Amino acid sequence: MTSAGIDVYQRAQKLAVGPRAAEAAALSKAVLLMTQAGRRPGDYALYAKALAFNRTLWTLLQADVADALNPLPDDVKSDLLSLSLFVDRQTVKALAEPAQRNLAPLIEIDRNLARGLRA
């Protein structure tokens, strides 16, 4: 398959996936990136890239949850926003102190949310 063919296939795949599945896939990708980064402690560029992907994902989640049109119950929105603040603080800590132990909470949160979205 050509590169153009692969691009068309990937775009079609994205359109066929529902929002929950897409969110679960994005969280799973973040888990994979952070897990790989944790296995290569000397590669700060990889480590920072994984955290940047996760941070972008959580920034999008924050914006979505804060949107007045978001249909989630207020208590769920509040819980997700509180969790996102923890993710923000943990990300800063992980960037300042590169170590697997600082990635572990972020990996666990993303893994559990992805699992919940797939349920």
C-alpha cells in the first residue's frame, strides 16, 4: 500500500471510531509512550515527548470538560478537572525529576480511564 493509501485508510478508520473509543485509544497511546520512555531513562527527549503528548491530551480533556455544552454530570466534570490538576502537577514533577516512579501515577491514571471508556 502506498503512503497516500495508508493516509486515506487511517483517516477513514478515525471517522469510523466513536468518541469514547477514540479517547480510549489516545489514552492508551499516552500509556505506551510513557511506558517506553520509562524504559529508556537516559533518553530525556523521548521522556519529554511522551509527557508532552500526555499533557496535550489532558489539556484537551480539560477544555472539553469545562465546556458548558458538555453533557457529563457536574460531579463527574468536577472529578475529572480535579484529576487533571493532579496530572498537571505530576507532569511538572516528572519533567523536573525524570524517573519511572514519576511516570507511574500518570500511566496508571491513563490506563484506568482508557479501561473505563472501553467498558
